[in-house]
Amino acid sequence: MTPSKLNEKELNQADRKKIMSALFQDFVIQHGQTALVMLGRMPGTDGQLMTDPDPEAAKTLIDQLEMLRDKTRGNLIPEERDLLDRSIAVLQKDFARTMESMTEAGSQEPIKG
């Protein structure tokens, strides 16, 4: 899920569309990674997994990506659309797994919405 980074030479020669595409992909990846951290599925900046996941925060980020997909429908290049679709699908699965684990452990009430 890593977008192609623009190096300084490429950046000087890049057109606005290429720059915006790279920024869009970085935005999607950052949202996805933050949601994974909130779910305890990816280490945070301290290198540790969250011992007390925050599925509500993760759900907000997933919902924002879904909103972004709806609002940009028909305006994304295939690479951007595929990244967004794959990110949402992975996050939804990880969210469901986390909720199932927390429910089995008796540590989480259902999240509304």
C-alpha cells in the first residue's frame, strides 16, 4: 500500500495532476495506517501495538475513507481508486476481526453507526 514517492528531481518536472495524485495516495495510506494502529493491528510511532484498541476512532477513519470514495467517484485515476477500494476493504475486515475479538473477550459494547 505504498504510493510511488516523488523525488526532488521528479517533483520539479511533475505536473500538478501527478503531484495531487501522490498526495491523494499518501492521504489514503495515512488514514489507513492510523486506523490499523487504532485497531491494534499495526505498531504506532512508538513501535508498540495498542493494548487497548480504539475501534470507534478507527471506524471514524474508515467512514471518512468511504465518504471520500463516494465524493470522488468518477474523478479518480484507476491507481487511486484501486488503492482506496483495497484500503477500505482491508480496514473493514480488520475492524470486524477486532470487534469480534473484543466482544469474545467481553471488553467492548457494540459500536453504533
